[in-house]
Amino acid sequence: METKNKILTGKNLSKEFNGNVVLEDVSIECIEGTAIAIVGENGAGKSTLMNIISGGLSPSKGKIEMDGKEVVFRNSVAARKKGIAFAHQELSLMAEMTVGENIMLGREPMKGPFIEQKKLHEQAKEILDEIGYQIDVNRLVSNLSPSECQITEIAKAWASKPRILILDEPTSSLNKEESEVLFRFIRKILEKNVCVILISHRMDDIYQTCTQVFVLKDGKFVFESPLKDTTENMLISKMVGRDFKNVYPERRQKKSEKIKVSIRNGEVNSRIQKINIDIPEGTVVGIGGLEGQGQRELSKALFGLSPFTKGDYMIDGKKVKIHSPSEAIKYKIAYVPEDRKTEGLCLSLSVRENILAMILGKNAKFGFINKKMEKQETEEGIRQFGIKVNHTGMKVSHLSGGNQQKVVFSKWIKTKPEILYLNEPTRGVDVQSKLEIYELIRDLTKTGVSVVIFTSDMLELIGLSDEIYIMYEGKISGHISGKEATEERIMQFSAKEGGN
Ligand SMILES: Nc1ncnc2c1ncn2[C@@H]1O[C@H](COP(=O)(O)OP(=O)(O)OP(=O)(O)O)[C@@H](O)[C@H]1O
């Protein structure tokens, strides 16, 4: 049997930020041809550990050895030169550059002082082909969908042909087929003795690709095992530190008689057309379909970000005009956007300022800010969503990805909405927190809030929704009750107008 070499060993790694220990005495071996899963709750330290291994952060304690010799990476470029590449969860792409330029960043083919643009784009295409994806490499990243951005990020990491490929939540924006392509690619490169490290909150990703699993909890490894000896529930229990049952909260028993929101013949230019939907009071309406079928346009139109250009928008039976988010807010509408970094958060501000962003003015009495109420509201938001923070004044950009998403959610819940539009609200959120968010959504519907959830997660769509609309090529192709929904039924509507 071929012996497999250790490529990298992380020994007793610890990391502190301003005295706060987020990683403690963690050791890991990266062996050729193995795929390691790192799982854990939001804020457990997964990205921090990967940043240390890939040169983005230096450890406070401990050391890294490569091929048996100690190495100190000054930065991620140095680590990449040594064969370690990291495809980040918070994508690292340049929006105003092409897909090709992003993929080839730092390894551009040169002729004298000039970049050979044609060759660069040919090489980028070869890398995408090798992984198994097709994207026009001449397109600007700013025009890409989230899944295309994610694919570009993966290709950018693979461009340096690393010995260790780290993928942080690589499928969070990918659909099932795109995820399958990635899994096939991972299996292919394992055969070529690459070591893959995969961080994912999706258990399917891990069981499809990995051989070894590590569970990180509060900065420490609490469990390590060959993956074949584990079950999903076992891993989740290790992550959360207690028994775990993966159940969705119970659905509404009776259909609500009152329609809160109706859209009749809604259109946004020609991108979405003939949108007819009814959103009953106190109900979860799920909107599904394959990626890019107009869901994004519809969610933005509902919140007035890019309003309907035709059709009627009715709330409580009355026609309304919602041409901007501020008009939407007047009608007690809240919106959790898909892209938390650009639309959901003010990254330069603190956790407290972000949580209070929508209600700050309201709390001021005669121009004075009520500090006590602010404190209470912030603490309640943190508690309600289990947001992992050191202190409320901490910059929101220093939170882990999943915790940032929870801040966005908390900020909007604070407005006490009657209508809540959620766009991929649990992307990057750990399994336990997901269930807590589902419970919270259910509790909100019990107080009469109407919720619309746009999600590419089929299980979430089926598990959570009372009613489901499916979109296909900018139109509604199907409407079924959550109880009747099956994956097959939804796929039928997702692939064809009318679903027949
Ligand atoms: N620059 C920083 N300053 C202060 N604290 C930080 C900084 N970067 C990360 N942290 C903290 O380190 C902890 C671990 O964060 P990390 O991003 O590694 O978590 P994670 O396990 O990757 O979470 P997620 O699943 O949400 O991505 C978090 O509590 C986070 O707030």
C-alpha cells in the first residue's frame, strides 16, 4: 500500500484577540489524499484555525510544520507559495475585475511588463473546466450571481494547484447540481494526493467527501474520528454539547383566512412577470426554485429596493405603493437581505450599533437617547439569537460569518414587523442556530406576522413553509401547500412552467 505523507502539522495552536482566547491548544495533521471536515457552531473558531494554517493570521501560541520542518508564514501569499490555498466563506473577489482576472490574480501570464489578457482568460477557463464549471471568464464579478461568485472563489484557490485546499462553506450559495460538481472535483483531487479541508454546516457536503472529522467547540477540538464511524446526529450533538433532535417546528394547523399581502400581475421590467401571490396573515410562505429564476428580483421588489414596474401591491386589501425601503418600513415590512456584508450590516460599526440601527431614532425622547433601553434591546437581541460576542461594542466585522447573519436578523426583528421578507436567512448559520431561527419564525407567525422566505435549501423550504410558490424563468410555476410538498414535486415545478 502506498504510504501517505504528512504535508502539514499544526501543533498546539492558540489564538487570542485582545486577551480573548478563540482557539486553544489545537493540533491537526494534514495528510496527502485525505479530506478533513471541520465542523462546529458559529464562532467556534473554524475560520480562525484555517486562517492560521493558510497564513492569514499568526498564532498566539504553537507552531506549524510543513514536510517535517517548522514554517512561519508572513501572510497568505507566502502560504500559497508553499502550496496552501484558501477559498473563503466571505469571498475575496474584486468586483470590478473579470472572472478570469480574479482567478489568475497574482499569477498573470506576462509578456515583458504587460499582462497577456487573452492567455490569462484562456488559462482561467481551463481551471474552471478542470473543476467542472462553465462561467464566461470575461464577465465582471459585479455582474455575477452569488453561486457564480462562489465558484470563482473556488477556482481562484485552485489556480495555484495547492497541496492543501481549504474550502470554507463552499456550497452555501450552490444548488444541488453545482454542489455535486464540486464533490466530484474534490474526489478527483484527493486521488492526486491533495489534502482538502472542508468547513461546512451542511452535513451532506461532509458525508459526500470527507474521510476524517474534527469537531471544534469554543476554540477546542472536542471530538475527532474517521467519518465512517459517525452519524450526523452524533456530530451535531458533539457540536452543541448535548443531545440534538433535528425537527422543524410544527406547521400551522389551519389556513389563515386573512390575506395580508397580495401581488397581482407583478412585473419588474421583463425580468419577472405575471406574479400573483397571496401571503396570508401568520403564515410562512416559502419561495423556491432553481437559482436565478427571479427570486432575487421578487424579494427586492417586495421590499421596494427595485420596485415592481407593473401590477398591484396590496396590503390588508388596500393598494399600496412601495417604491423604496423607507416606504416598505412604513408598512411594517422588514427585510433580511441575501448579502449581509453589502446590504445587511454596517461593518465599521459595533454589534450594538448594528442591532439598534433600525430603532435608534425611535428610542430617543426629546432628543435624548435612552441608554438603558438601548442596553436592554442589545442584550435581548444577543440572547434571542445566541450571538457570540465578547462585548456589545465589538466591531461587527470581527464576528464570525454566522454570527454576523444573526445580527442582521436581530436588527430587523427589532422593528416589530408585521410582514417579514427573508432572503436566504440561514446561510452560514450552524445547525442548532438554524433551528432556533425556525422556532423564532414560527413564534412570530403565532403573533400574526406574515413571513416570506426565499431559500435555495430544499429541506428548509419544505420543512418550514405552510405554503410554497416555485419560480421558473421569472414567473410563478407552481403553488403547493407545505404539507404536500416533496422534493420531486418541487423539482417538477422548478424545471418547467406549470410543472407538467
Ligand atoms: N479580528 C478579530 N477580532 C476579535 N475577535 C475575532 C476576530 N476574528 C474572529 N474573532 C472571534 O473569534 C471567534 C471565532 O471566529 P471564527 O470566524 O473562527 O468562527 P467560525 O467557527 O468560523 O464561525 P462561523 O461558522 O460563523 O463562520 C468568534 O467569536 C469571533 O468573534
